[in-house]
Amino acid sequence: MKSKILIGLLVVLVLGGGLAAVKTMQIKAMIAAGANFTPPPETIASAVVAEDSWPDVLPSVGTVTAEHGINLMVEIAGPVRERLFESGAEVAAGDLIVKLDTSSEDAQLRAAEAQAALAKVTADRLRLLRADKTIAQSDLDQAEATLLQTTASVENLRAVIAKKNIRAPFAGRLGIWQANLGQFLEAGKPLVSLTALSPLFVDFSLPQQELSRLATAQTVRVTSDAYPDKHFEGEIQAINPDLNAATRSVGIRAKFANADKLLRPGMFVRVEVIMPEAKKVLSIPATAILSAPSGDSVFVITQPPEKGGTNLVVQQKFIRTGAAHGDFIAVETGLKLGDHVVTAGIFKLRNGMTVLENNDVAPKPSLTPTPPNS
């Protein structure tokens, strides 16, 4: 019985050892195959680092402001009798916009004009009599004082009536009416806004280090999300003599003709101050840049280091970027003219990977892109 047990144990040990040897050989074969495995090359698109001549611009953001913009208000209380323009209408300087009720003042004016006319006749008669020394000087003085008082009363009533006939102080466009016909308005009640849309200003600021490059009459170009395909050009009208102590920036105002009246006060715009001379830059498509907290980088395509290699490999390089222009970004350090950089497929790459170039599938970058509306 014992001999049979020993023989069974011996058989189990032999079979287990054989299986262990087979598994060991299989694992060693898999490790060797993995060490010799070369992954297939990743398909990418590429571009060559090129030297371009770009306009030298100082970028900023600004706000559109009106040269003239007010809320027309009531100076003297009264009911609205007549409204001569609708909301959004264009008006000229001096146009009568709204009339308040002046029936009481009109009656008082006629009475005052009659009194003034009588006072004038009386004063003229007394001057003749005084010339003949028929009356005392005090009588003439009293008559002339009465004439001045009645004349002042007439002018005062005319001024009150003029204030109740509200006119446009400058040419512009009316806003939305805030008063109705027949409504009684207290003094200070707003009626409607009036804004001059041409010309307009854009106020913006630039860092103090750019102050030496700024001058009046320099060309300024702005764009707005409201008109993505349109540029507006104006010129610097004024530069603040003092700087903002908190931001160390200088305030600038540019003037725009705005003949088509597309820009509107309060609008946010992107601003570029155009310098007189262009500058040379090394540029790459913006899609080639991989941004990370540690800095911007690109993958440069190189030949493999081993002798006789034919596949292309990529090497990650950190760069310092500059200004952007269209779909391109200027590179200040990290690349040289003629380098090939990956522009599509960068998120699946790592150092030393082999790649296969295919530039037919990626969209072509442009200095003046016109993306479709989304």
C-alpha cells in the first residue's frame, strides 16, 4: 500500500515539474517576443517651420463709446402733448422731438407780451415828455423799470415754453420711448435716449512698456463677435498723460468714422494697434502646439538614430510662443527654420515613436481663416 502511494506522489511531481517547465518556456518566449515587438507607425500630419513677415501689432480689448450720448429728460413737469418721432428714428440737430402741454404758458405769454408792449409805448412817450422837461426824471425811471420787468417776464415765459418743447441737441438715433402720449411727467423723468453713432470711439489700454511705441494718428483695427468677417479701422486720437497706478497700463482712445453705423456704444471689441513696420517671425500652425502646465511643446519629426533606419520618429521639444496670426503662432525659441513638426495626431504620440506622414486629410491652416458658423 505504501509503495503505491509513493509511486502516485512521484508521478504527480513529475507531471507538475513538466508543466512548470513548459509554462516557463512559454513565458520566456512571450517576453522575448515583447522585447522585439515594434508597434506600427502612427499616422500624423506635419508642417515645416517657415519664416514669415507679419504685421507688427499690439493686441488689446476695448469698449465702444459714443462721442455724444444722452437721455433726453423733462426739465419742467407737464403732460406729453405730441411725440414727433418713433423709437429708433434718425434725427438732426435741432429737431423737435416731443412737446409737453404749454397751453397755460401760451396764455400767460400773450398777456405778458401785451403788458410789455404797453410798457414800451409808455416809456417812449415819457422820454419825449422828459426831453421837454414836462415830467420829472423819476416818472421816466419808473416807466423804464416797468418796461424791463415786463420784457423779462416775456423772456421767462418763452424759456419755459422752449423747455417744454424738447429738441435734439445733436444729430443721432433715438432709442426706445419711455413715455406715452398724455402721460404726466415729473421733472427729471427720462423720455428717450439719443446717441450719435458716427463717429464713435474705442477705449482700451496697453502695458506701460508699449508707451514708447504709441503715437496719435496710428492705425487701429478692431473686430467684434457681432461681425466676425468684418474689420473696422480707425486711428488713435488721444493717449492718457498718466498711467493706471494699479495695472501700470496707459489708457488710449481711438476714433472710428463708423459710416455704416455697425459699431454700437457699449460693444466689446478686440483691438490691434498696427505698427508701421512688419516683423520677421518663425511660424507654425497652432494645432502643432501641445499645452501643459509645464509649458508649450511640439513633436519634431526626425530620422531614427540607428544606422540604416527608414521610419520617421518624433522627439518632443519645449518652445516659447509669441503672437498669433490667423491659424498660425510665432515661435520665439525652441525651433529652427526648416524643422518638421506634427500638426495632427499629437495627443497619441510620445518620444521615440515612429510615425507615418499623411498631409492629405488635415485641413490647411490659413492666415485669414473663415470658419463656418456653428
